[in-house]
Amino acid sequence: LEGPNAPTPSRMTHDLTTNTTFAELGVADDLIAVLATYGVEEPFPMQAMTSLWGSSDTL
């Protein structure tokens, strides 16, 4: 991809060593509880990145 809005490594990176929680991503408490019953207690890196990109200001 080329152009002024093309992704660059600096724009695409996110510190994945930071433990982002489902609550911090805005996931409802009841869904967090269901995920916990399956042993899923924190988002996978891709989930965290997708949520961060999706919630970023696009204006």
C-alpha cells in the first residue's frame, strides 16, 4: 500500500506486552463472565489490536 494513509510499522504497532483486559476494551461484564468459564481471561493480541483500531478516532 502506498499513499499518505498507508499503514506504516510505527502506525501499526501496539505494545502487546501490556495486559489489556476485556473490560478495558468495553466488553460487557456478562460476556466476560462467560469467557472466563471457558478459561479465556484476556484478549488475544489480535483481538486487542482490532478493538483498539476499531475504536480509534477516524476523523
